[in-house]
Amino acid sequence: MKKKLVFLSRVLVTIILMSILWFFLKDNVNELLITLKAANKNLLLFGFALFCLNIVLLAIRLIYVLKTQNIKLTLKESVIINFIGFFFNSFLPTAVGGDIARGYYVSEKYRDKKLECYTAVIADRTIGLISIAFIAIIALFFVKSDLISFKIRLIIMSIFTASIFFIIFSLNKKLTARLGILIKIVKFFKLEESAGRIYKVLNDFRHFKRESSFVFLVAFCGQTLMITVAFIIAKSLNMDLPYVVFLLFMPIVSIASMIPSLGGTGPREGAFVLLFGGIASEVEAGALALMWLTYFISLSMIGGIIYLLSGYHKFSISEIEEMEVNYDR
């Protein structure tokens, strides 16, 4: 019953937000279609190629995160697992289905380290989010004051501050022990076990300085690549916006996509229109959001094909959902 309610709430969030977007864009549907039809197809193909290339960077990042737990994965295995994770992330009615799937396949190879496999995968995603916050704060120093509103600057500063706090918190056990309020919050939501697992993996990075530096470098490059893809899509749609705007806005889009929904659909597109619509036309922002969604769906379909052909399809969606419940406990 609980799983059904969670699923329905995510469906509801997606429907509401997509309906709001439709309300704002419905009078400009013809203009939106014309904009999409006139897009530079060569640039779109190039952008999608880079979008796919990011899977390789994600695979390398995961390999080195797992290495801190003495878990070895080949590049081929990691690429396949990340493609499949992308498929589950986009098509499952769940927030972390892709991470659970990635953790499952890694743990199949290391059955005696199942907890480490799952938590390392979650830590891998956390590192990606932290790296994109650093990109945004660096870009903030190069953007013109009249281009970005104070609210956007405040959001970026808040995300960056939270990231810095999280890094210090993750690496300093003594400081963590003194944060009574935070510990109470974790206990209130009954997240002690899950939070403890993730914390241990992140804290272990203190002992792997070389690997840690490389992981953050790869994460930084991967996030920059994704931001560049958004910039290329915008160029294909003849949107005349400076690159620094994408360095600032895409981190917020990434955070928005984490709002419980169907694969981030709804919150992600809403963030695109809200942010880019403030400095470009709503039609251009809507076209950018739709093309980004098309990229996601296309890459997820490739992941689905790999899932069916690779021999990795050993369990059903219901099994993944069951693992989610067990992991949350």
C-alpha cells in the first residue's frame, strides 16, 4: 500500500508540473513546433554523441569510487551497468531505481560486499552533485550582475555552502559527533542505517587521496560535459545565451530533477522553463526542455536495449522495488 501511495504521489507531481508547463506554452504550440523543426540537426546529433560519451565518464567515476571499497570493476562492465542504470532511472516509477540496479549488478560480482556496493553507488551520485555545485560557484564570479537575479545567486550560494558543509561533515567524524541536531533529524526520519552506510563510504575517501582527487576531477569533467551539451542544444535552437548562464542554471536543473517524480520528468522541465524563460523566450526555453527530455528518453532506450541484449536482465522490476524498500530500512 505504501509503495502504491509513493508511486501515485510521483505520478501526481509529474502530471501537475507538466500540466502547468502546458498551460504556459499552449498558446505558442505552433511557434514551439516551428522552433524545433528549424533546429540545426547536425548540432543536435553532435550534442547527443557527447551526451552518450558522458556514460563513459560516469563509468570511470564509478570504478574509482568502488576502488575505495576494494571492489574492482572493468570499464566494459561499468559502462554496461551505467547504461542499464540510466534505463531504470528513466522508466521506473522510483527515485533511485537506477542506483539500486547499478548496486545490484556490482554486488552480484561481490556477494560478500553487498552493502558496500550499494552505498558506494549512492556515494557516487552524491559526488556528482557536489561537483556541479562547484562549477556553479566558479561561474558566479564570471557572470554579469544584470544577467542573473539575486534569487538565483542566493540559490547557487546556498547549494555551494551546503556542499562545503557536506564535505567537511563527511571527512570529520569528530565534527559529525557534535552535530546533535543533524543526528536527531536522521533519527526522526529513521535513516540511521542508510546514512551510516553512505557516511562510511564517503569518510573512507580520506585514506584514498589520489583516487579521491581523480574521482572529483572526472565528476567535474562529466558535469561540465553535460552542461556543454545543454549549450549545444541551445545553439541548435538559435538561442543566443552566453555559456556561463548554462554553468549557473544547469546545476539548479539537476537539483530540481531530484524532486520525487517519474524519472525527474516535470520538475526538470519546469526548472528549464522557469530559469531560461527569464532571460530568453518561453518558447525557446520550452524547446530546450523538450530536446533535453528527448535526449534522456533516447539514451534510456539505448540502455534498455543493452539491458535486454547483455544478459544482465536477471530480475524483474518488482524485485528492484523490493530491494529499494529493504535498502531504505
